[in-house]
Amino acid sequence: MDPVLLAPLIMVAAVAFIALVFGIIFHAGRSRPEEGLGPQYDQNGFHPPIGTWNAQILAGHLIGVLGGTAGSQNGRFEVAQGLLHFRPTGATKPAWTLPCGQLRARAHGMLSTAGVTLWTAQGEIRCNVSREKINIWVDNDIKEMRQPAYAREFVEVLHANGAGWG
């Protein structure tokens, strides 16, 4: 093949390949929050905010401590009327309920192995929260960059409902 024709063909193929890679990154990184999740604020300001988030409670063994999902429990956190409820996936009723005033909460940054730590009278709960579906078996590093914002809003709602600072 003539080198004069081959050079432009290679340049076009390289640009198309780079465009494809960026397209995949933008598609994978696009936010897909589920309807109805996140904080809800009282328009009159008479009541503290409430909210619902997807939740993943990390196991207490070594894998969970390192941020692994094996043995984790998945479901939803619901904050309303000064209470934190955890409802496991598929359950119709909460597995447990804690008064927000009896717990302390701290949101962590992107490099932490857990998005949120809750301290209760029963012990420490390390968990992840999100408005998006939480990946159980496969990581999505681009999506995980958004998770600290969800953790902060969750902890802010807990604090507004009486939780202490962790």
C-alpha cells in the first residue's frame, strides 16, 4: 500500500480509537441516580430533612475491613423522624432501627475503604451509601468518585436528625 495513503488512514483510525475510549469513559461515568433516593427537605423548614439511600454494610472480618464486599449486607437506609432504619434487600420491614440521637456519624473521602462510619452503642458500622445502585461484585472507579458526595449528604441528614459527629 502507498505510504502517502497509509499515513492519513492511520491518523483517522487513531482519532476514532481515542474517541471510542472517551465515549466509553463518559458513558460508564454518567450518573444514574435512582428515583426517590437522596435527601428530602421540608419546604417550610419546620422539620429536619429525611431521605433514603442504597446501603451496603461492610462485614466485620478482614475482607470487609479492607473494603471488600464479601459478606456485606445490602439494602436501604431510611432516615425519618429522628430514626435510622436499615431494610435489607427484598425485606418489607426494617431489620433494625436506631434513634439518630444515639449514634455518631462521619463521612469519609474517596480513598477510604468505607464511605461512612456509624458509631452506635452496639459498636461500629462501616458502610457505603449511594443514590445509585451499589455494585456488589464489580468495581466502577469512575462511579466511586461520586460516592463521597452521597456519603456527605447522608451524614448531614443524620446530623440534622440528632446524630453526633464522629
